[in-house]
Amino acid sequence: MFCTIRPRNGRHRGAVALGALALAIILAGCGQTGASEHLSADGSFANPQPLEYPGIQVTEDVQYGVAGSEPLLLDVCRQRQETPSTAGPRRAVLVVHGGSWRAGDKASPHWRSVCEWLASEGFVAFSINYRLAPLFVFPAQIEDVRAAVRWIRQPDQATRFDIDPDRIGAFGGSAGGNLVALLGLEGDDEWNVGSRVSAVVDLSGPTDLTAEGAERTGVDSAFQAITAQYLGCESLVTCAVAEQASPLYAVDDTDPPFFVANSTIELIPLAQSEDLVKRLRANDVEATLVTVDGSLHSIALLDDAMRTRIASFLRAKLGVTPPVAAADPVP
């Protein structure tokens, strides 16, 4: 099934949203070696068919903050419970969509499927929208991500959604992968304080946004231009905030465990993920790197095996037992 560009506020479940950073290439009018096999004739991006998960309750458009006069919204996905749980509070997972920091939506079919899948694994998933470039430039996006974690951690929300505010994970793909990685690496407090999280899943996230990093790892020139726009710079060469927006330069030995996945010849060079994992391990931070042959990008990597590995990682790092069996997903 192929993705099509759709408005941010669209809600049609039959449509398929544009996949992650492929939009960057479309908007720039360029292709990239290794990604072309996943681009259709109309310039859209191929993702696996999104699945729907019976028994999952979705609460849409919950306000978690305000930016200027505009509300910041998230969707909450969780298993319906006919009787009170005896397993204790569930673990929360923040979900951050991709789209080159300039597009995407929490309610697109693929990202809604991610939200429901995580809920089917026993987590309470909070899938957020955040301010988009070029109208808003860095650090607006990471500020919204931080605000969402702080909101989830509030006692009222912990009670409302029956979650443990001390154990929050983060999941993101593409630009969302960049943002959750940056979130996980910021600060040196305990993982249950402020906007800190206890585990990070990063699929195809750019980790070094500097000009030197782009040159070293082979980042496409079209994506470099889009990155500069996101950072509010004329180019990466003259961009003073590029390092601040790069997870690679925020690593220290207080950071939580990471699960990182990247394809070998995709839109974000594999070297970007490899460099981050090397630096994490050099700082004695637990880091898993899964390399996938081919050019699938971001949540297109979520086949059954990848879902199983990610769910196991999150359960292990957030301290939960396997969930009560949920109904099988359906196309």
C-alpha cells in the first residue's frame, strides 16, 4: 500500500499517510539512491499496510500544553479493561511521529497503528503532535516533546490513565527518532524526574545534524537543506544550533537504554545510527543496534520480528511483564 500526502488534521482511516522523511525528498523534488525502490510513480512512499488492533481504546485530541494560543494535542491508546487490573499501573510510552520536522500527524493511519500496537503490548501510548517547521524552528519541536513527558508525569494524568509516572519510555521514527533520542539524552537527573525517560526506541533518526556530520556520513544534500530550514539557518555550514539539535553530542553516562534500528541504504545513512550507538557504548550506556538490509525507513521497519524485539526491549527496561493476550491485529 502506498502513502499519500494528507492534511495534518485529516482523520480518514482509509487514507495512508506519507512515510517519515520520504516527504523531505518529495518536497525537495529529489530522489536518493537506495530509496527509489520504495517511491511510487506519484512520489509517495511505500509502508507496510497499517494494522488495526481490536480491543484498543483511543482517546483523541487530549490537550497536553499550549504553544502561543494554539493547543498541543495528543492521542492516548490503551487496552480496554472490563475489570480493574491486578498487575498494577501500566507503563507509558511517548510516541513521536516523523515527517522531516515539517509534516506528519499523530492520527495518520500508520502512526495510529503504531499507537494501537504499543497499547496491544500492554503499554499506554501517548502519540503527540508538535509544532512543525518552517513556521516553527528548533527548539520548538523538542520543547513540545519535553512538555508532553512532563504532562504525562503529572499525578492527575498518572491517575487518569493508570500509569506509573516513574517509568516512561519514548518511541520515534525518522524526525521523531531524532527528537526522542535528543529527549533521552538531555539532562543528568534520574530518569523519573521532569522530562527524563527510562528507555528510548529510535528508528532511522538523524543523530548528527552538523555540516561535518552530514559530510562524514553521506547525508543527501536535499535533506541537508531541509534540516537547515528546520534549524532556522541558511545552511548547515553556518548553523550554530546544529550541534545542540544533534543527539550525538548530548551523550553522557547518565543516559537510559537505547534501541536503535536503521536500514543499510536508506534515507538516513546507517552511519548516523552507528555513530550514536558507538558513543553510547563508549559512555557505558546500554545500546542495541539492529541493522536491516535494504532501504526501508522509519516505521516501515516494523515487521513482526521488529515489533517483537521492540516490545521486549520496552518491557525489560520499563519493568513490566507480558500483557494479557490481546486480539490479533487485522489489516
